[in-house]
Amino acid sequence: MIVKTLPPSSQSIQEDSRNGTNRRGELDVIDIVPEENGTQSLVVAQISPAQKLRTTAQPERLYDPVSIAAHYQNRPLQVIRRIFAVLRPSLSFAFGLWSDSKRGIVVKNDRRRATQLRVLLTKLGPAYIKIGQALSTRPDLVPPVYLEELTKLQDQLPPFANEIAYQFIKEELGAPPQEVYAELSAQPIAAASLGQVYKGKLKTGEEVAVKIQRPDLREGITIDLYILRKLAGWVQKKVKRVRSDLVGILDELGDRIFEEMDYIHEGENAERFFQLYGHIKDIYVPKIYWEYTNRRVLTMEWINGTKLTQTEEISAQGIDARYLIEVGVQCSLRQLLEHGFFHADPHPGNLLATPDGKLAYLDFGMMSEIKPLQRYGLIEAIVHVVNRDFEGLAKDYVKLDFLSPETDLTPIIPAFARVFADAQGASVADLNIKSITDELSALMYEYPFRVPPYYALIIRSLVTLEGIAIFIDPTFKVLSEAYPYVSKRLLTDPAPQLRASLQDLLFKDGRFRWNRLENLLRNARNSQDYDFNLVLNQGIEFLASERGAFIRDKLVDESVNGLDALGKNVLHNFTSLLRERVGLRTVNETPSATGEQQQTLEHIKRILGILQETKGFDPVELAPKIAQLLVNSDVQRLGQQIANRFTQKAVARLIRQLLAS
């Protein structure tokens, strides 16, 4: 018998380099092919654990709004009962707040009302718990008393009975808990919106977290999504001021929640997250144990850690919580702007500080993706804000699908200028994501903007992360931490969109802005994975290419001006010294560099200083690279251009001086 082996799927199979174990699938027979000589070929392939589970588990139950609508249209009484079940306690709570305010009670400091809100959201179910979790990360929006109560929604919800949890383990894994696990905690150690978690130990000795889904979860979430979708459709149709695709936004949320209810999908997300971001310094992603995982039961590596918002406990362990937030921001930037696969629910319960000072991500149920064009569009928008190029920013919003191509941008451009007017005298890095979002929301209400579905989850992710950062350090500026990464991308990413953005950033009215290059290099060197050699090689390659013709021509001009200024200064100093030595005085002194030329020289000196202090700059290693560059035909052509222009300028000056004499 002949065995033919097919390559594994690159999507979900990866090596776990941390502990020597691997996450590859087993060799499974997928076909038996008869050969002409009477033998048979056994065709096998490496199947990932998740792929194998999908072939044996129930058919996937994805979010389908059409089927859901068809289901509930025939059950009006059930829908009406649910509407009243939500409205009755909600109106009662709202009336209580109004009554308190009339009696002079300071509502924002009333712990009793804060507790009532938490209990209300808990009773209304997972969809409303998610809203409470989002609010729990916003100390700039929610009073401290309410914040403290809403934080309990992250992992301190009422648990369901152990008997149900044990039954789910038996149904999903094919054996009762005592046969699957060596140990399992008597009670859940955390209960969240979609499930509860037990601490356990495998027969092989590894400590694990066992996550078990809540009973009747799908039905409760489905009817809430149906009602909210109906309401969104009505608002979208009747309220003309609303131009955003509210139904699309809800469908995006529905997709994410239904994926979150599929623990096989969550395990795949965790492995993909590890593959993309597990190499980042001080980021930790727990391992999935596939043989003990199915749709309603997930077994993953147990992480000993402390919530990022428990700052005193973290400090007591000698860990810098602010540094871990910086790590989280850098990881989020790579998620949103580099690979596009991002954690859409980074609340404090899902971000832990480990005892060895790493940032551990948990709960990979709610993930989302951004397409490459959208990722580049976001970076371009950042550049246009930095440049105060609001016409370019308006065009970015068309590319990002916020505005239709036929929209008249004339009134929108000055509106953008008004939004960012407060930042005119300050760095954009000093701005607050929440304040920008609020200002833009008001702008979108006034003009014909539409909010694409993907945007809601991006803002939720960023605003939630910023909320945690502000809780730890009220002076923390997420955009300030983000700018080194954006600078690095502009200097190293060869994508045409970003090369155009770099050109926009470095040139204004045909003049090269040395201060911008200086700031870019200074910021970029603070990025963790900034590679000086990569910037050097890609910079030369780009300058030598057809796409770099504009920058090359302008750079030749600037280089000639710089050399000219340097030559003037050297000649001026030399003639001054010579006159001093021989005691001569002349009427026509050799002119020194102009103020503008001198300023350019200062910029170049500072840039050289920045390069010398940049990680990867080593004169010993740089010498052979320079030698290689000097024999490069493109570099030689560039050098010849600079030499020819400089020679022409020097000869012209000499002729002028001779004629003047």
C-alpha cells in the first residue's frame, strides 16, 4: 500500500515554541484510491484538532437574521412577552432615578441605584450584560460608584447549577467530569455573560480553565437580537437624520456573539491570535487543549494573573501596570493596522498581569477583522490629521465607506477643521480617542455620514482599552503611545498607499520638511520592532524606484543645498582664519550659509544623532553595508545627480564672484 501525505492547513496548525509541545493535527485517512497495478493508495492529511472536531460535532449554527425573523414572526406572543419583560424593569429603574433627582438625591453617588442597575442588566440577559461590560471600562463616562458595580458584570455574575455544567461536559466530551479531569473545582471560580469557568487539572497534571456555556443561551440572545434589529430597522426607516447602517451594525454584533457561543471557533481564534501576536515581547496567549474541547465546553491553559485594574495588587508584585498597558496598546495597533485580526472585547476581565510581568489575553470569543484597504485607510487618515490636511481626510472617509463617492465634500472639509481646532496648537498625540469619537459622532449626525458595521467594533475595542489605560493612569494618551508604531509603518511599509502618505507628510508646497523626518525617526526608534537596517535598505530601494522619483528629485535638491551650506561655512571659516593669521582685511568677505541653509544643517546633524542612537545602528556593521550601497547602480546614479548639481552650483557661484571682482 502506498501512502500519500497532503500538507497541513496553514490557517489553524502551528508550533507552540514556548514549551516544546506542538499544536499540529494527527494524520487522518481521507481517501483510498485504487491504482492501475492493483495496489491501493492511502491518502492521508494532517487535520487540525479544530477541523477534526467540526467533522464530528453538530452542524455549525451561524447567525442568520433571515431565519431568525422567520422563526419569531410566527411567535408574536413570545416577542411581546420579551418586550414587556425588558420595558417593565427598565422604566421602573428610570422612574426611580427621576424621582430621586426631584427629591434632591445625588444619583451619581447613590450605591443603591448602582447596585439596582447591575442587577437589572444581569436579569435582562447576556445582550444587556455586554452593554454593562462596555460601560464598566469608562471612568470618564460612568460615576465611580456605578463603575465599581458594573465591573462585577465581567466575571461576578450569578452562576448556574453544577449539575447542568456536568451534564454539558458529559454531552460534549463523551464522559462525566471525573473521568475527563483529575480535579475540578467544587464551584465555578468566575461566571461571565456567556458561560462560567472552573479550575481543573488534567490527568497528565496540567492546570486548566474549563469554560462551560450557560443553558438556553442561544434562545435568549436570539430573541433580543431580533427585537433590537426590528427596532433598528424602524429607526433607520423613519428617522431621516440616522444615515448609519444600524441593521448592519447589529448584524455584525450578532455574527460576533454567535461565534462567541461556539467554543470550537473560540479555540481557533486563540490559536490564530497566538500565531500572529504571541511573539510580541511580554504578550502571553494560553494554550487550547483540543481533546477536552467542543462547542459548549472549552479547556485551556490556566493563567495565574491579576486584572490590570487591580493596580495595588499588581504594584505589590513589583509589576508596572502602566508598562503592561503600553504593551497592550502596541499589540492592539498590530491587531488593527497590521494583520487586521483583533480582539473586540478587551475588558479588564480578559487582560491579566502574570506574576512574571507579562500581559495575558483571555476570552477569544469576540474577534473581528479589518480588510487591508481599511487598515491602510486608517493610517492615511492619521497622517492627514497630523498634516491638518482636511481635504485628504474627507477623501479618506470616502475610501473607508463613511461617505458615498458622490457626496459633496465642500462643507465637510471646514467641519473637520472645526473638530480638530482644539489641537491646532498641540500634538495630535495629546488627543483623547473618546473626545475625538464624540466630536466625530456629532459631525456624522450633521452631515451625510454612514457608519459602516466594522467601525463600531473597532471603536469599542479602542475606547475600552483607553478606558482601562485612563483607570491606571489618568494622564495616559493612547495616541501618543501609538505614534511610534505609525511612524515605523510609514518608514518601513512598502505599500503604495503608505508611500504616498509618507510623501504627503514630508513635503509641503514642494519643500522638504526636515522637522517631520526628524520627528518620524525619533518616534519610530521607540517602536519595539523598528529595524534600522530595514529602513535603510527599503529607503534606498524606494528612492531608486520609479515610485520614488518625486522624493528623489526633491532630495537631490535638499542634499545639494545642504552640501552648499556646508561648503559655504567651511570656506567662510577658512578665509576668516586666514585673514586673521596674515592680518589682512577685505571688503568682500566670503558669505556664510543663509539662515534657512543653516537650519537645514542643524536638522541634518540632529537626524544623524538620532540614527546613531537608534537600535541596530552599528558603525562596524554599517561599513560593509555602505560599501555595498556604493557599488549599487541606483545609489551611484543618485550620487552622480547630487555631485553634478553641486558642481554646477559651485561653478556658477565662482563665475559670479569673478565677474563681480
